[in-house]
Amino acid sequence: MIKSEDAISIIKKAGGLSFLTHYNKSIGFAGLNNKDIEKEIKCLISVGLDGLERYYPSFKEEDYKFLDYLIEKFDLMISGGTDYHGKNRPEIKLGTGKDNNLFIPYDIYKKISIKLK
């Protein structure tokens, strides 16, 4: 498995931006409390993390509040995703999530695009 700092370094060398997605799932920091998650994110920022996935169909209101807090505190960029993976998740639609439960403002795309230039 690749270390987070190595992945971020590779992304940066390729000219990309690094975002932590699904922070609260098993591929993220599931099982940690918010204080410990904040410490982990601070470590990732120290090695070049650019932002957090703020828009995601499975997030609950408390997730949005915590993410907004982190984004503001650490001046992080925002990304979003539907979690569309093709035919293996037919209930998830590309661009709109599950039952149209996701809308990512165009401004988010614009800010990412500007940062990549």
C-alpha cells in the first residue's frame, strides 16, 4: 500500500491537486473521533493535502458541519463526488448521486480549474 505522503507527492509532481475523500469511511478515518480526524488531516496538510471532499451523497448534516469547520480552519479547497462507479452501483448516477441527492456548485469546479493553471 502506498503511503499518503507518497501519493500526495506523486499527485503534485504530476501537476494535480490532492483531496481527501470519504473521510469517515473505512478507506478514510472511520472509527476516529473528530479531534483525532482533525490531527490526521493536519498531518496530511503538512505533506501537501490541498482539500477535502465536501460534497458526497452519503454525508449527513454532522459531516457537512465538521467538514465546513475543517475547510475554514485550514483554508482547504473543496471537491465533491457522486461515488459513481459504473454498473456495480446502478442506484448512483454520474453527476447527481442517488435520487438526485447531490449537487456540486459550478464554482467548486471553477476554483479547482483555476488552481490547476
